[in-house]
Amino acid sequence: MIKAIHFEKIRTIAVIAISLLLTLLIIAVVSDDPLRTMGVFLTEPLSSLAHIGNIVEMAIPLMFTGLSVALLFRANLFNLGAEGLFYFAGIVASSIAVHFTLSAYVHPIVAILAGGLTGALLSAIPGILKAKWNVNELVTSLMFNSILFGVGLYFLNYKLRDPQAFVNASYKFHPSAMLNNLVPGTRIHIGLILAILSILAVHYYLYNTKWGYELRMTGSNRSFAEYSGINTTKVIIVVHLIAGFLAGMGGSVEVLGMYNRFQWTGLPGYGLDGALVALLAKNNPLSVIGAALFLAYIRIGADQMARMSDVPAELISIVQAVIILLISAEQFLKFWKTRMLLKEAGIRE
């Protein structure tokens, strides 16, 4: 008998299955050669080392932002500021990669730490506003996304821009600042190791320290946590600092691992995608790895499908929308959960 504690895992698998089935149904309706198109979408991402590398490369920033958002969601804080922090930290790391000359081992560490600390300090602002005056963190974080994008674009245009480049991009990074490649034949870089280490560290923090316990208690019921003697104001500020550091670290790792100059003239979208990763992972740090890889897999599949068939890549937006709707729908499969609980309690309907 399936225990009720596994309900959320089963529910997530059901959401993914329904989303993929809906995708295949749409392909069958709109494609002139649906079987071939389905095959491309499902198998092409795994057909070569280069394509598998594309999945992992795309998953790295999603792991960072997914972990950042999952930590905030776990504290019952609906903060979507990882988008702006990711972008602005990339600007900070790029500035160090362009204007400083350090050894090959020290340079990327300094740039990544600078980006992470920038993200932490900026994230602390909506955290303090929420903790001290109960200002809605969703509103402040979305406002900060726009502010950080505007300020970052100013620095790109007037402080970092290379006038010799044919696009709006920074000067080239010093080679010593760029992250080393891990797998020949792909662009998988050392940022993958940093992402996995961050996930393990956050998992340990959440489930093996008193601070993680306080965070989980605050997320479950802030009033009860305060009654129990937990300083929830401190918890909210600290979780914003950690989440901001992770998002800033992700932006720094992405620009130093995948580019040789900063060239984002718009928000890259990884911060908002982090919310989808966190929802799929059910705010579990270890599950962020699988959620990020799955999202990267279907996106690479959609990209290959657009190149090799008559179905556009925008189809993947439908999949993501269905996932968000079903994951966030508390009543989805709730009747099954109720039935399992009754069975475990020895009650027959």
C-alpha cells in the first residue's frame, strides 16, 4: 500500500506525465509528421554527447536559482527577486573579470564571491522590509528586478561596453577569470560542481542544523514559531541573505562559465524559471537537481524539435504553464490523498 507521505512525489510525477501527454497530443494535432516530431522532442536531447551537454549546461543556472527560490518558499516567502539578482551579480562578476588581473585560481573565486555577496546584500533589503514592517516581499522583489536590470544596463552601456564589439557587450574577460571546462566536447564547466555542493550544503543546513529547523518552523507557522521562542525576524533576514547569495553566485557562475564577455541586454529569465524548478522540487534542495535537469531536457527537446520539424519551440510554454497550474492547484489529486489517509487510519469509506 502506498503511504500518504509519498503523495507529493506521486502528485509531481502525475503533473509531469499529464504535461508531457498534453504536449504529445498538441504535436499530433499540429504536425504533418507527428510520430517523427514526437521522436525528435523526446529522444534528440539524449542523442549525442553535445546535446546531453546542452542539458547540463542549461541546468546549472536553474539549479542555483531553483535552490534560491526553494529556500525562500520553504520559509513561506513568495519572493521572485532571483531574476534581478542573477542579472546584476553577472554584471559585478563581469566587472571583476574585465578590470582586474589575478591568478587563474583566485580570479574566478573573487568574481563569484563578489557576485554572491552583492546578491546577498541586495536581497537583504526586501528581507528587512518583510521582517520589520511586513512589507509584501512579492511586490518589493518584482520592483527590485526592474531596478537592478535598469542599473545593470547602465553599467553595461557606460562602464563595460566594448566600442569595438558589433553588439552591445562588455570588453572580453581575462582568460584567468573564466571557469574551466569539465567535459571535453561540451561546455559543461566547473559551475556544475559548485551547484551540487551548494545544494548539498543547503540540504544539510535545512535538516541538520537548528537554524534550518527554525527556518522550517517559521515557514510552517510564523506565529507558532514566535510563540516557541524563535526569532522569526532574524530567520527571514538570514534566509534572504542566503537565497540572495545563491542567486548572485548563479549569475556569476553563468557568465564566467558560458561566455567570454557580458552580453545580456535583457533579463535572462533564469530567476523566474527558478520558481518553476522550486515548485517541481517541492522546495526540497536535493530534488532541485532532477527538476532543473528535467526542465532543461524539455527545453532542449523543444529547441531541437523547432530545428528539425514543423512545430515551433514555443510549444514548451504550454508545458510549463500546465505544470505550474497543476503543481499549484492544492485540490489536484487531493481526493486520493484523503483516501490513503483513511486507509492508513483503518477507516473504510
